[in-house]
Amino acid sequence: MTLLRRDDKDGIAHLTMNSPANLNALSDAMLAALKQEFARLADDRSVRVVILSGEGKAFCAGHDLKEMTRGRQAEDGGAAYFADLFRRCSEVMLAIPRLPQPVIAQVHGIATAAGCQLVASCDMAVAAEGTRFGVNGVNIGLFCSTPMVALSRNIARKQAFEMLTTGAFIEAGRARELGLINRLAPPETLAEETRALAETVAGKLGSAVRIGKRAFYDQLEMTTEQAYAFAGEAMVENMLDRDTEEGIAAFLEKRPPAWSQ
């Protein structure tokens, strides 16, 4: 069985986590597969957008607790294993905003703990009606500290703290209200609506989207003054692109642009 499937079509790479028996848990093997595929995508200029989904009943149930329990059997009680696990998981989450392509999570069923973190780490998300989201580790005595990082950068801090401390699920409609997801879709059209969003983005000038995504995340870490200076430099880079010149000319001449990429 292929743990992580990849299907490319028309500039869109669709990654499917294919471990339905454990609800696509982020096992050691799944983390390794995601890291490897993200590394490949980073250098693939033929791909303009990435969709990430899960096979079976759920998007992702977070870390593999059975695997984590086995890690406790080491002489140090699992300290080295757990430190390495959360480091590797963080590397995967950080790889998503660093990819040049926008990544859209296609979410159904549940997205819990590190699975919710995975949704929050993606650039956009479309969820099926009825999907539930949670950072539920506190219910078993494990505060979701690493999922907290992505979640608290997506939604208001009081809402994030409530989810983290109560361990309660929120429904998809509430997730959209809070900004965790972009769109809701009926379960039967989830794939189609996610694909439609991906096709819209893939139809834009690839170099402009790559420059814009990098600038979007970098400026968030700056003061407002620094962000304007940095964004101005990004605009200059974008304006000097020959395809951007063609796009502006096409707009003024009321014709479709003839982009080279």
C-alpha cells in the first residue's frame, strides 16, 4: 500500500494520506512520506497548487498514540524519541508555508490534535459539512502544545485557548467563522469544490503567486514599517517579471495574457 499517494493533473498535485485504518495518523512513516513529498514539490515548477486530503473516514487523527506508547519503552522513558518526533512533525508543518505553491487542505470527518495542526498549517482549507476539528490532547492529559502554534496563528487567541483547555470539538461552520477554514462544501461535492478553488489559483501567473506566498508569510513576522519596505521589494521583483509586463499589457489591450509559465 502506498502510504501517501500523489496524482498530478493540470498543474495541481493532489496528495492523499492513505492510512485509513488508523485515520491517517501522523506516524513516523507518514511524517517521513510527507516530508519527502514536500521536498520534491519545492523543486517542481510544473506544479502550481497542492491539495492535501485523507483517505477513508477522516482527514487526520493526529499522532499515532500506539506508536508513541512504544516509544516510552526506551531507557530514558522515551524522552529522546519524543523530542525527535515533535521536531520531525514541526519540520513537516513548517515545510507547508515554505513551499512555493499554495497548499489547500481538503478536510472531512475529523481533524484532531496534530491533524488540526496540519489543517492550520495549510495556506487554505475546504471542509465538508459535518467535519469536526479539535485539539483534544488535554482530555488524555497531554496538552496540544505543538498544534497550539499553528492554531493560535489562525484564530483569535481566546478561541484557541478555549479549544486547547476544554478539548472540545468545534463543527465545520464554527471553524469557518473562526478562520480555520475558508469554505464549506456538502460531503458529496467536497472534492469538486476543492478542485475548483485549486484550479482558480493555478490559473494565475505562477511566478506572481510564488513571490506573493513567500512575501505573505515573511511580512507577518515584521513590524508594519518593515513589512511595507519588504513588500515593496517584493512588488519590484514581481513588476520586473516579463510575464507581469505581459499581464498588464493584456489587461490594457482587453485580451487574454500570453504567459510563458
